[in-house]
Amino acid sequence: MNGKVSIIGAGAVGATLAHRVLESGMADVVLLDIFKNIAMGKAMDLSDASPIVAHERGITGTDDYKAIESSDIVVITAGLPRKPGMTRDELVSKNAGIIKDVALKVRANAPSSIVIVVTNPLDVMTYLTYKVTGFPKNRVIGMAGLLDGARFIYLIANELGVPRSSVETYILGSHGDTMVPLISNTKVGAKPVTEIMDSGRLEAIVKRTRDRGAEIVSLLGSGSAYYSPSAAVFKMIESILKDKKETIAASAYLEGEYGLKDLYIGVPCKIGAGGVEEIVELDISAQEKAALAKSAEAIKAINRLLK
Ligand code: APR
């Protein structure tokens, strides 16, 4: 396989993702940051590990967008992470400026790439990237639902003492306070979760899932989660490069699916070589539909602030 993945932003998420992609052997990597030395230093360090880990892939650290030319995938992690007590939405104006600049350069230098956005507030920054690049909707995707779902699965499995692999779920909606865990589609060992857990216990886990990112932010003191976000992006990259067409919850552009349009929001997507190849419309309860509509309103209110 002749993959090339460029990562914009060589911070915690970007560098951890570079590590995962490079050592998987799936692709060569370009790590780009406005702070050129940081990108170069991390690329050098990762290169030095290659004889030990035994791979022949290459990584370049740079601040020059020419290096991202002919990338299959460009991942945007550039931006500021949340500070303790800060909501993802408060990041909007600062990160919007960064995303506009980065998206224009991606459009100019890697016009055929599939773009995965990680910068928060996720659904808003993905929408902005779509608008600024002018790329078709299937080639701009936001990473979030897979991560939120993984947090939910981990907490359910832990609570019940069952293998994580026995829990199935999707989290839709915004990557934020209005995320929508699909209880109606959550199963443990093929049984509906509602037959296994009472609603109080389940509600407590939903709340912990929703607050998990903020809990990590406050424990770290500076910066936000990066091991699990990079794992989620890696899984999306793998599904694209290997054309696996896996159904993964991700932020996608809707044109009427789930009764919503003209926004990016978390929904189950079939992800393959073409990016988002299909939006999967699951049967969801009326309550979940209403929660999704509320989440969409919250995203649109912030989208309207973008100029
Ligand atoms: N162009 C390129 N790189 C930039 C730019 C820019 N215009 N602006 C900032 N950066 C770089 C920073 O120099 C830094 O190295 O983006 C990197 C961000 O890294 P961190 O501060 O470590 O943030 P990280 O934890 O990686 O999170 C990045 O992902 O999960 C989200 O909320 C999180 O929006 C945040 C993003």
C-alpha cells in the first residue's frame, strides 16, 4: 500500500496519531506545525524508533504545505485545546481563525485528499472546513462519535464486568454537551442494555460519558485527551486506506438524513476509500430523534456565528 497521511498540528493529538500511523506501516506521514522545530524534532524522534520497531515508513516534520502534496488523507488537529472549565464552544473564535487558514492551504496543496477534522468544537470546525475547502461532502469528515461511543462502551463494560467487545452502541449528535447516546441501539452480548441495567444506573453512565472529556481536561491541568482521540482517527484512516467500509459514527454533512440538513453532526457513516460513502439511517426512538434535533440546533447556533 502506498499511503500518505498528512497531519496538521504536531501537538498531543497530532504527534500521537503520527506515532500510530507510522508504526502501523500503513502510510508515510507528514507532520506539519506552525512551530517548525517541534514538528521536525518529533519526526526525527519517531524516525529513530523505526529500526527498533522495524518499519520502513518515512516521516517528515515541516511547516511547509508543499510537503502535503498528493496526500490521501489530511488530518487537521491544529488549534487550541480546552482549558479546565472551558467548554468546547468557547474555543470557537480562536480555532475558527486557525481552521480557515489551514483549510485554504489544504485546498491549494492537497486538492484530492480526504480531510478528517479533529479540532474542537468539532462539528462547527468540520462545517467550516467543508465550506472553506469547497471539497465534496464525502471528503470532509469530523472525528467524534467513535470516541464518544468508545467512552460509553468502556464505562458500560466496566460497570457490568463484561468484555468491551461484547458491547455495541452508537453515539450521535454533537461532540459536546448535547451528544445523543443511542440507548435503543445499545446491546450487551446481543441483549438490549435496558434489559440488563436499570435506567438510573444507565443514566449515570451516560452522564459520565458526556463529562469524560472535561474530567480528563481537569485531571491533566493543561491540554485535553489525546490517546483515545488519536485511536479513533487511526481507525477512520484505516477504514479509508483499506477501503473497509466500516460503519463508524462520525461528523458528516447532512442533506435531509435524520430529518436534518445543512450542518455537520455525528451520525453512523460507512467509511471507505471514498470517505463518507453512505450515511446509515438507524431506527431510533422518538425521544432520540428529538434529542438529535436539539443537538442540531445547538450546532447551528454556533455555525451562524461563523463569518
Ligand atoms: N497551523 C499549524 N499548526 C498550528 C496552527 C496553525 N495555524 N495553530 C496551532 N497549531 C499547532 C500548535 O502549534 C500545536 O502544536 O496545533 C498544535 C495543537 O496541539 P496541542 O496544543 O497539543 O492540542 P491537542 O491536544 O493536540 O488538540 C488539538 O484537537 O481534540 C482537539 O480540542 C482539541 O482543538 C484541539 C485539537
